[in-house]
Amino acid sequence: MPTADFLPALPDDWEPTRATLHAYAHGVSALARTHAPAHPQWWHASLKAAPTGFTTDPIPLPDGGNLTALMDLVRHVVILEASEGTPVEFDMTTGTTGTEFADQLIKAAAEFGLEGEYDRGKFEDDEPRTYDTSHASIFWQALSNIHTVLDTHRLSLDGPVSPMQLWPHGFDLSFEWFGTRVETHEENGELQESPSQLNLGFYPAGDAYFYSNPWPFDESLPANELPHGAVWNTEGWQGTKLRYADLVGDPDAAVKLSEYAAAVFEAASPTLTA
């Protein structure tokens, strides 16, 4: 049963640790982005939940077997582990820059037989890094509980859904539900067709918040009231927002988050079906 610490307060000075995790997630994702079987919606480049953190999908090795890279937020290390051989660990607390950390992972992956051209623009970052283990532990407590609530809602929905995913580029946790409408839109100078969709996620930077954003956005949606202080956002991006701080320490946080997700789905899903 959820308690008052189900969603703990994120420390006021936790941003440097969040930024370090974000930078290192880019390096972990670079292995999967380069070597994992490509998914048309780039799901192969995201990280998925594991008991102690977030991991890549299995990456096939040239001589057989698979490799995974795990961001372990309990032991504060990244672990490369293959079907055979000894796992290799990389300490996230030593202040290593994002570039250096990714290069260490790439070098170790080469020892397992993974060679390739990496898009270095995705992970190069030479800012000094700080990592507070207590801050990371609080974040992991929050994120694992959020994952449970979001995934429970995901599994309750009819129709196609994505996996739960931690996206390295934004360092947000989310999934997408796909409607039956097909939308034509321009991407990279070309017309493409994509299904309508509604996401649900958590963004931990700054004034952390939950979001659920329909695409395409129907201009009538903001007339729908949302529960527990959630609001419709129409400046900069279109969708909904529920501040993390509004649920911190609330023993009913899981219920309120679920009710927020359900309310947005009830309002938006009819606009996303053919």
C-alpha cells in the first residue's frame, strides 16, 4: 500500500546528479543505437526498466549471444554484461565527463566484438560531472514507483501501446498509446503518415512534472477539467501537465496520478480515433 514517501521530494540541489545521469544515459544508449536491431520508431535506442535501474535491449554479438548495458541506480555503476565472459563495471561517481564515460563504454564493447561508427554528437559532453549517491537513490525510489503506476495504466488500455521507455535524449520516462486516425505530416522535408497518439510520462528536470499530450492536438480539449491541479498547456507545447511537487508526500499519490492519466485519456482518445 502506498505511503507518504511513495513520491519523495527530489533534493533542491539534485540537478547536477540528474545532469550526470542524463549525460551517461546518452553513452549507454549509443551502444544500442549503433548495434541493436533498428526499430522504425527508434525504440531500440531507449532504455527499459530492470530491477535496479534501466537497461538496453539485448544487443547481438558478432560471434553469438547478446550484450546488455545496465544503468544500475542501486550500486551507481553501469554494467556491460554478455552471454559469456565477465561483466565490466563503470563507476558513475568519479566525475568522468559524458564524453569520457561513453568512450569507456565503446572501448569495452569493442572487447566484446562490437565495432562501428558512432554518432558522437549524441553523447559528446565535456562538462565536469557531479554524482551524489543519496540523490540518485531518491530519484530511483521515485522513478521505480512512477514506472509502476504508468505501466499499470498502460496495460489497462485497449489498442496498441509502446513499451515503457526511458528516453536518453530528454531523460524522461514515458509510453505512447496509438489511436486509429492516420495523420499526414512533414518530417525531414518529406510527407509521412503516422498514427495519432497519446503519451504519458514523467520529466524530472527543473520543476519536475508528469505529462500526457495528445497528437494531433484538438483545440477543444482545454475545455475539459483535469483533476488534482493538472492543467492544459498550450504555450511552447500542447498537452497537459501535473507538477510532481503537487503529489510529493501524498499517500494517495498513486491514485491521483492514475486518475490524472485516466482523465486525459477519457478526454483525448475520442479525438484520436477515426
